Amino acid sequence: MGMKLVLDLDACQGYANCLIESPGLFDLDDHTDKAVLLDEAPSEDRRAEAEAAVRGCPARAISIEGA
């Protein structure tokens, strides 16, 4: 099983730190001002980028599941 990114939209506050850390994996919805997950199952070579987005989220709305 590979890496899976999980975004909790209820917890997301729209700080956009995930977008700053990982613009290839996240975007910001113009209507809701919340994050949008662009790639739920990124390749393993993007793990450092995904982990930076997790660490950078002050709302703790992002997590990584899987190996």
C-alpha cells in the first residue's frame, strides 16, 4: 500500500500553508477558501513534499496514511 493524503475539510481554515509547501499536491478553492487535494495518492518520491504540507498546516487538517 502506498502513501495516501487525507484532507479534513471541516478542520481546514484556508491558511494555504499546504499550497506554499506543496503546490503540486494542493490548491485553494476560490469559493470556499479551503484547500483542495490535487493528488490523493502521490508517488513516493513526493513524500518529503507531502510531509512538509502536513507539518506546515496550523489547523492539522492534513494527514498521511499508509507506508
